[in-house]
Amino acid sequence: MHTSSSLMFIKSSQFKLIYNQFLHPNFTRSSDKNVCDFSEEWIKKIIMQSELISETGELARNTFFCNLSEKVSVLESELKL
């Protein structure tokens, strides 16, 4: 029995996608609105119920994702030429 799972949720201003591990190393992909909306809410609940391991870790995480979001925004604006 394979019990571990990897879920990737991708969201942009144009689309939402879910990649879910299926028979490693394969993934299933879905852009179904119901599946994506459900998964997004599930992920938000998991994050709200989680606890920080350390304040330093939270600062590093926020810095990383802030920089990543800025890069994505720049790329989106460049692609809208």
C-alpha cells in the first residue's frame, strides 16, 4: 500500500490546477473548478491549523514567498506584452 501523497496546487489570475501524485513518479492533473476550489479550501484549513516551528522559520518562509510572488508578477507583466 502506498500511503504518502504529494499535492501541488497552482493558482494564477487565469487558472487553477491540481497535481496529485498517482503511482509514483506519476501525477494526475485536474483543472476542474470543483476539485480546485475544494483543494484550495482544504489547503487553507491545513495552514490555519498548523503551528510554527520557529519565528525565524516563519520570517524565512515569508521572505521566500514574497520574493517568489514578486518574480511571478514581473513575469506575468512581461508576458502580457
